[in-house]
Amino acid sequence: MIQGQVFIIDDDEAVRDATVLLMQSIGLKAVAYADAQAFLDAAHDQHPACLILDVRMPGMSGLQLAREARVRREAWPIIFVTGHGDVPMAVEAMREGAFDFLQKPFREETLIQRVQRAIEQDHNDQVAASEREEIEERIKDLTPREREILQRIVDGESNKVIAIELGISARTVELHRANVMDKMQARSLAHLLRQVLSVTTALTRPD
């Protein structure tokens, strides 16, 4: 099981205490807050992590907190806990990107399973984000000509077509292409394409 942090935001003290103990019983760190603002006022940079969030709370609702967290780019997976009358609100939260929701009453085992999946998802997201950053740095290290050729490779152009359009020899294109593969640490053309298509870095291709 991946180790992580669980943030619990619920105005019911008994629920907070019980959920903290439950999370600690499976080896996860857990911190509880009585309201949304208390959570927002605290500094958080833990990953992997997830939020267990009551939908209906005094002051800022769970849905409002989820929106505020997204604005702040604090994108932890959120598990909403709802009463029967709050299901439409929870469904709305799911549409806006919440990880999951549980309707009261629910079994402890169910909550544990959802939390473990949420933390695993956050871990995977962090790994993917780190990989994207590395790919973007590799692209930045390419020369302008190499980036231009990379874009043409992504567009499916052959070495011969690239050579004709750029007015250079096919051998020169091959050398640039080999440099691109090396700098991008690409094991194959398919691997190179997957890397480039996974990021939003703009490539150089003059009109």
C-alpha cells in the first residue's frame, strides 16, 4: 500500500476523531479540520494525499472548498461524504472532477478502499507530472533546428520530405533526427511521439 496523507474536513467532531483513528489504523497520516476555512488557512504540500470532505458544512460548503482548491491548484483527489439529500450536490462535484463520493451510512472498509485508491491516483498523477516536466526540459534543450525537425517528425513527415522542405540534405536530417532521439532519451519513434504528445510545450515550426 502506498503511504500518504489524509485530510479530513467535517464539522462533526465525533466523525473527525473516528475517521482520523481509522486512517491511522491502516498506517496513513491523518489531519482533521472542523471547517473548510481552517483547512485553507493551513499550509499543505503533502503528496500523495487525498481529502475526505463533508458536502454540507456551516460557512463554506464542501463543493465550494473543492472549487477553491482547484483555483489554488491544490488538486488532491477528493472523496465527498454525503447525506441522502446531498447526493445531487455530490453528483455535481463529481462532474467537476471529484474522485468519488460515499453516501451515509457507509462501511469503514468501503472508505478505506476508496482512500487507498485516491492516494494511489494522486501518487500516479505526481509521477506523471514529474515525467512531463522532464520531457519539457528535454525539449527546451533541443536547438531551434532540432525542435523544428521534431515537430515535422510528429507531423509524420519522412526524412526525404523534411530535407526537401528545409533545403538540406537527407543525411543532415538523419543527423538531426539522431540528436533528437538521443536528447529526448527516446527508445523508439513510438516512444518519442508518446513523449511529445504528453506535454503542451510548443515546438518551433515557422510558417
